[in-house]
Amino acid sequence: MIGWSLDYWLGISPWGLIVFLLLGFAAGVLNVMRAAGVAPGPDAGDREH
């Protein structure tokens, strides 16, 4: 919705949609990798042993 709205408002179609689609896809892949334990979570560096 954000990409489409930016395209409509700024007249840059379809670039906003493409950029935010790719950002959403990357965020989804990162979440799947975190759930699978492949990628560290956002607080992984803050833990003390």
C-alpha cells in the first residue's frame, strides 16, 4: 500500500511499488531465517553469557 500510494502521489509508477515489494520480500525472508535459527535475531549481540 505504501509503494502504490507513493506512486500515485509522486507520479513515479511503478518504482515505489517495486521498491516496497522488494523490501517486504527481504523482511519476510529474514523473518523465516530467524525462525529457522539461521540468522541471529535483532538482540543477539546484547546477550551476556
